[in-house]
Amino acid sequence: QVQLVESGGGLVQPGGSLRLSCAASGSVFSISTMGWYRQAPGKQRELVATISSGGSTNYADSAKGRFTISRDNAKNTMYLQMNSLKPEDTAVYYCNLKTSPFYTVWGKGTLVTVSS
């Protein structure tokens, strides 16, 4: 059973940076599409960015130019570098692993608060 553990969230001032990490257990990480999603209070969960097993990336418009998703298959870990953070980036950020349309796993999330 794959488990995902996010870390790196916290309180940051507008314009600041954070790097989130997602550590995966199990042996399917390298063949999985990984993604970051977020859910702000009172809103639906939304896509932030994804990265395929081959390293192809996809970003939500809100993340383009500010966020960078990456992965280290040797460490079974995915990252999200977030720069130029805005108050509207405040949300719980979730890690997602998908190996097929029928197998997807979610982490428990890490809270990012952007506030002065």
C-alpha cells in the first residue's frame, strides 16, 4: 500500500518562497504520474501541477512562472518550489500519485499560509 507524506508547509509573507516535499513509500513511484493539488477554505480542490514518470510537467495558470514541480525517483520524492507567493495561494496542499485511472493515492496535506 502506497503512502504519501507531505512536508514543508508553513506561514510565509507575501512574496516569499516555500518548498514542499512529498515522500512516497512503496515501489511504484518511478512509474507514476505525480501531482500537487490544493484546497482553499470554502473552495474545491484544484490542480496546481503534475509531473509524469518521464518528467513532463503541467501547470495551472495560477502556478505558471512562479511554481516548479520536480521529482527525484531515487528518493521516491516529489517537490514543489513556490516563489512569489500571494495570499491567494493560501490552502492545504495535497500530494497525489496515479499509476492508472483505477489507482490513485492522496496524502493528508500540508497547510500553506501566505500572510503578512
